[in-house]
Amino acid sequence: MDWIEIIHLRTHSHQDKAQALAAFRQLSLPIGIERLKGARLFRNHTLENDLAIIITWHNEKKQGGKSPLGLQLAAAFSEFGQIYHTTWKYEFSLFDDEVAH
């Protein structure tokens, strides 16, 4: 079962957004975190100061709550603006690789 963490950052200013983007580009995720699939940064199309870090996990049994990595990233990026950190569990996809074949 896959699940994700979304760390939504609403930056205080354009300068804070630029600094947050630079900080994310300099990140190196710790090696050996079990079940970590990756982390990506997204920019909102319409709200210029909104960014989202999406951490993707694969885990048969999500133990509940936010991961230590997610909590660390949320704390680190909170200096650039307001953070909203949530977790989401995979439910269903219309276009899974298994279905598309």
C-alpha cells in the first residue's frame, strides 16, 4: 500500500520562495530509509507563493501519523512560511500500470 505526505508551504514573500526552492535543491535524502520511494517539489500554478513537498512511501502497514523525515522537512521549511503537513493513503487508481496493460 502506498501513501504520501504533503508538506504545503505558503511562503511569506518571493524571496522566501526562492530560498525554499534553493534549499530543496540542496537536499540529499538520507540513504537507507526503509520504504521511501522519493520526494518531489511542486509549485502551484495559480498561487505564486505556494509550494508542496510530496514524499512518497511504500509500506504494507502504515503505522499512522507523520514520518520522522516529513516532520524534519516541515520544521526546516517552516522558516520560509506557513506549513500544513498531511498524510494520505492510496485508495484507488484508474491508470495503474497493472490496469493499463
